Amino acid sequence: MISNLGEENVNTSQAAIVWDTDTLSDSTVGYYEEGDEDGSYDDNVVAVNEMKNDSSRQGRHKIVLTNLEPNTTYSYQARSKDISNNETTREGTFTTLPVPR
């Protein structure tokens, strides 16, 4: 199960998506720009690039999305699949910062 889903270090061109799972899991994030009529979580998919196991056997996940457009809202879906192929998903949105003047 996915919990504590959120975003960190959002700036003009990147954002980190973070979450916990109750078991060690493989993970991906799919995302797209809000307002894209044909938008799909499968448009852009990034595999896990950091996972830490803590003493409670939870997995801590962090995926950094890069090359984003400034001042743009993105929808994303975090996906985690454990060793038994049980998959869970959670969705969220964030907006990148505008370019400073």
C-alpha cells in the first residue's frame, strides 16, 4: 500500500515525487501536463531511482522528474508492485514554479 505520497524540491524544471510502501516494492511514476486532452499517465514514465528500507520493512521511494515546463501543472501516478505482483497506485498533482523575473 502507498502512503505519505507527496512532492519535494519543486522548482521551475523538476520535482521529486516521494512515498512509502508497507513492503519493499518496485516503483514508477507516470505523469502528464494538465490540460492535455490526450494526456495519460503512460505519456512519461520514470523508474525508481532511490528506495530505502527502514526498520519497519517499509520501502521509501523517491523519483525525480526533470525537464519540466515552468509554471505548469502536472498530474502524476505513483505505482508500486511488490514481489507477489500486488500493485497499488496513488495520484497527485503539482505545479512547477514560474521563471523568476
